[in-house]
Amino acid sequence: MSSPITTGTVCPSVTCPTGYSKLDDQRISPNCYSFGGRNIARTWHSADAVCTSTNGAHLLVPDSQDEMEALRKKFGIGDNDGDVWTGANDLRSSGNFMFKVNNKMFNFNALPFGVENESDMRGSCVEIDLNSDGVWGWEADDCADLEFYVCELPVVCNAGLIG
């Protein structure tokens, strides 16, 4: 799998499948996204199954604060203490978090942005939310908790996979 895109890449000719849409500013990410909805919270496994039912899609892999802010603006996620599942978990090896889609390590001591919400991680699946200070916070929660979710579908451009 190719590395993630660099900011500024746009694939305007790519159409998202039904239920998916692009960010308003595609320079942040050219990928397609689908929000489960404000009234639909799922367990991590259920949300993962919904996402992977679309060929090539997966639970959200937040790469930047800009991406999360664009998703917040587009779907209203993160507001009102709404936790959102990410694709990271430690289901294969306790304490060793990674993103399911690409087995990329996820380290609470080296977050891509934001802060760790809790130092005593009590779960195996990683969520993100906008804390009361307006900072994106990450934490591991029980995979059986009911949370909101966003599916991400990497976009393929002429140069190949870029998302």
C-alpha cells in the first residue's frame, strides 16, 4: 500500500459511492467519507463491519487535525462530547495498538495530533473526540461501547492509490 497523500493532492474526477462524500476542501484529503449518523452509535466491531461492507473502505484513520476539523464541519462529529471510533485497536496483542486497515502502529505517546484523554487505557479500541478545551483527545475504550463512526474510502487517482 502506498503512503498517505501529501496535502494539496486533489482527484476531482473521482466520484464517491452512494452514501460517501468528499471533504469541502479536498486538499486536506481526497478520500471519500461516510458518517453513520447522529442517531446511530455502534460497537467498534459493528461499525467496522459497516465500513468494510463497502469495497476498500475502513474505519476512520485520522491523519491530521485539519482532516478532523473538516470532518467536524461536514458531519458535526466531535461536537457535544460525541466520541468517534477510529480503526486503531490492540485486539491482536494487548497494549500494542495498530490500525486494522494497514497494520500501522498507533502510539499514545506519539499522537499525530491532539492529546491522550486518559492515561489508564481501559479498552482495546481507540476513539477520538473534541474535549472541553477544544482539543482532539484520543482514548482506548471497550470495543462493546456504542460510539459514532466515520468510514473512510481511500481514493485512487491516475497515479495510483493516494489515500
